[in-house]
Amino acid sequence: MEENGKVRIGFYALTSCYGCQLQFAMMDEILQLLPNAEIVCWYMLERDSKEIEPVDIAFIEGSVSTEEEVELVKKIRENAKTVVAVGSCAVHGGVQSWEKDKSLDELWKTVYGDGTVKFQPKMAEPVEKYIKVDYKIYGCPPEKKDFVYAIGTLLIGSWPEDIDYPVCLEC
Ligand code: SF4
């Protein structure tokens, strides 16, 4: 926590569509959080330009799909008091983790052909496979009310209850 009493928040993204962050950005309630919180890192606004700073709450969107992301989630965990996995990609691995019958090489060639990239790909997996996750917000993207409940509860120093998330919202 800052000396000014504000809770330090970081919002990080791994392999994802940034939809969970967009959902967060579209919450009017964010404005009400600001007097009590400081967003020290938000990948949607600024990425790769800062070191991972210590935070009270780290929200992580996306699956772990490269060797670089393995190191990144470990660093986020080392610097966060509480880690929250946000959305189906972070919690379950997302659609990018569904194809288990093909090798990484086959998948890679299907998407990128013989193209080269700067990162080292690996099969997509949930964040919890690599680090301890303290709380999960389900959905793709999560519903705003679940975000508000989790953030609001954590900000007042309490702990949110797990929310049952049905496979079908009509269930
Ligand atoms: Fe996008 Fe859904 Fe993954 Fe969130 S959970 S990053 S909305 S695909």
C-alpha cells in the first residue's frame, strides 16, 4: 500500500484478446475506485515500458503461451501480495489451449507458416499452472458485477467469496 493509503493495482496481460481489460476499462465504477487505489501498471495503456513494480493486487489476463510469459508471471507473483486470474484464458487457458491433438510445431505452422518471431512459443496453459493464484474471476470476458465485487471487496481489506460460474448463463 502507498504511504497515501492507496491500494496499488497492476493489470497485466499474457496471450489474450485484451477483452477482459476492455471490460474493466468500461466500468463506470473505476472512477469510484480511484480515490482508494492507484493503478501503477495497465498493459492496455502501456506495455513493456516498465519494470514490474510491487503491487497489492495483480490482475492477470490471458494464458501462459510463451517461455517469456512463464518468467513474467513468476515476476508478477514475486511482486504482488494478491494475484487475481481474470477471465477464461487466465483461469482455464482459453480457446488457445483447447487443441491438444496437435503438436506445437503443427499449430505454429498452421498459423504462422515459416514465419519467425521474437518469442519462444509453448502450449497455452492457465496461470495457476506456474504460480499461486489467490482468486479467480470467471467469464469471457467476466461480467462487470463480478469485477466490481472482487475489486471492491479486496479494496476494503476483506476477501471475496468464490463465485459459482455456470457453463451456461441460463443454467
Ligand atoms: Fe479475451 Fe475472453 Fe480471454 Fe478475456 S477471457 S482475454 S475476453 S478471450
